Amino acid sequence: MTYSVAVSGASGYAGGEILRILAAHPDVEIRTVTAHSNAGQPLIQHQPHLRSLAHLTLHDTTSDVLAGHDIVFLALPHGQSGQYTDALADTPLVIDAGADHRLESIADWDRFYGGDFHDPWTYGVPELVVGGAKQRRRLVGASRIAAPGCNASTVSLSLAPGVAAGVIDPGDIVSVLAVGPSGAGKSLKTNLLASEILGSANPYAVGGTHRHIPEIRQALAAARGTEDDSADEGIRISFTPVIVPMARGILATSTAQIAADATDADIRGAWEAAYGDETFVQLLPEGEFPRTADVLGANTALIGLAIDRAANRVVVVAAVDNLVKGTAGAAVQSMNIALGLPEARALPVNGIAP
Ligand SMILES: NC(=O)c1ccc[n+]([C@@H]2O[C@H](COP(=O)([O-])OP(=O)(O)OC[C@H]3O[C@@H](n4cnc5c(N)ncnc54)[C@H](OP(=O)(O)O)[C@@H]3O)[C@@H](O)[C@H]2O)c1
């Protein structure tokens, strides 16, 4: 069977990356691409690297244009996806790359985003430890999927094994991330001009204000909890992203206090048990730590783990391509699982180097 697909936000970074991956997917036909201010223009004008899709024209993003496909990807600014939910009621599978359907807590949505709250959809991070199982179990047969925030999934994947195994204290987590500016999208912003970021490292959303914080707390609560997920009470994270001059990539350094009585073997064993059999989330050998360059273009999260007994902290360094494993790759991987296709289909495990 070939599934017909519409991709909205197709002129943007996330939509473009979804298209790049789907263009190599044997089970889908990319039938429709939509945009907003650039509607009416050829897709190739905005995504000149997508040569095999040069025949497509960007349509306006309306319910009518999106309806009638087997699968719809929404890659719109947050707050824009919810308006299409009702109109797409008959669409078998809808995957939102935006934040509109990620959060379970209305209070968190109001505090960090604002505007209308929309129901949470199945979270699209298959490898996430959830209670005693993996999130992929919930994605089988799912019809509505919320792809993750790139920073959020990087930090959640970094720490969930330790939280689930009880070897770190989820009440004392510190994450500092080096992030590329593509994470903020393609639209023009003064603080993202080359002259502002080249040769500089620029912190932003410092002091507990970043929108991905509640998403991380929610994921870690699920890691700690049962299938019903327990509340994120007691999960505290200090989260500081720093924009660095690389187009794409996230290097997240997360540290957490070691739980009383946890041995080194318990700690490393928790991450080995979680990711030992995974294709796209890989724990590096002891003493090795990833670079963002190793995962560029790949649907792979690489994780290095250190145990700092002097500081009594576990240190987890994770490298992810924000546009692949952080968004589009996670979305397509979740699509594969939902449809019962091989999970890794069309998804690169190898990066581009140098
Ligand atoms: N960038 C990342 O690394 C990343 C990672 C995870 C999740 N996401 C999420 O993915 C979504 C898209 O992000 P992005 O980085 O791709 O942003 P982007 O590059 O700015 O692209 C935004 C896209 O949405 C379209 N658009 C803008 N306003 C719209 C509206 N009112 N109605 C319909 N379409 C509209 C734009 O069309 P025009 O160009 O025609 O204006 C463009 O195609 C966001 O929700 C973001 O949080 C992004």
C-alpha cells in the first residue's frame, strides 16, 4: 500500500526535513505541500536541496487542502496546529511537529505557551523509557502523534533511564545545551542574524523560562511512573540553552545527583538496559563522549555517560541533530511504528562527516 501524504509548513526547516526523509520512503507518496506567506510558489524555491520534489507547488494551508490524505504532517509555528484538528477528523494519521498537542497540563500550557489548549496526542519518542516499557508500545496503531521538541527529547532521552531505574535524583537536574539556530526556525529574527551569532555563544531563555521544560518534566514523570504516568511532582530541572554558530545540532550536558546506594554498575547498567537494543539511541563506551558532527543528518542520538563521584553526580552528554532525531526523524519513525512498517524505514543511522 502507498500512503498519500500532505506536509504543511513545507517551506520551513522542520517541514523541509520531513520532506527530505519522506522523499526516500518507499511507502509514501508526497501529494501536497503547504505554506503560509510563501503559498503559490514552487517548493524548490524554498527547499533547493529537495531536487526530487521540484514538481511540487506550495499551497495555502487550509483544512480543505490538507483533508483527503492518508497522513498529514503539521510543521507549523506553535498555536497554529489545533485549528485543523476538527477538519482532519477523518484523516487516519496526523503527526504534529509543533507543541500544540505535547503537553498534558493546561497550567503548563498557559504558563509556557498561552492561547487555546488542545488535547495531548501520543508522544513521538519511541525509545523513551515509560514505566517498565518503552514509548513505542503506545505508538503502535496511534492515529494522532505529537513529535517532540528537539531540546526536550534530547534531555529526556539523556535522563529517563536513570530516573526510571531510581539511580539519579529527579529533584536535582541541571542541563546546559549548545544548540544550533535552525532549532528556532527559518523566519527572520534579529538575534539569529549571522552577525549576531557568528563567533559568539548566546544564552537564551535563562532561569526556568524555556518552553521545553514542562515537556521534559512530563517525560521524566512518565519514565518514573506507571503506564498511567504519575504527576511530575518532585522533578526539578534547571535548563539553559546556548545558541552556538553551527546550523544544526544539539549537544546537551545534563547532570543529576546520584541516588543514595546506587553503585557505578547500577548507574551504567540503567542506560545499557534502556538503549542496548536500540538502533537510533546509542550509549557510547565508557570514557567516550559524542560530538554533534557525528550525528548530522542522522536519526541517531549518541549518549556518553560519566560518573563523577567527587561531585556525586551523573554526567550525561548527548548529541542529536535537532532537525532529524529532534523532529522529522522522530516523526517518521513514529509514523512507521503507527502504521506497522519497519521502524527504521527511510531513516539514516549514519551521519554526514566531516
Ligand atoms: N526547527 C527545529 O529544529 C524544530 C524541532 C522540533 C520541533 N519544531 C517545531 O516545528 C514547527 C515548525 O518549526 P520550523 O523550525 O520548521 O519553523 P519555520 O522554519 O519558521 O517554518 C514555519 C512554517 O510554517 C509556515 N507558517 C507560518 N505561519 C503560519 C500560519 N499562520 N499558518 C500556516 N502556516 C504557517 C511557514 O510558511 P511560510 O514560509 O510560507 O511563511 C513555514 O512553512 C514549530 O512548531 C517548531 O516548534 C522545530
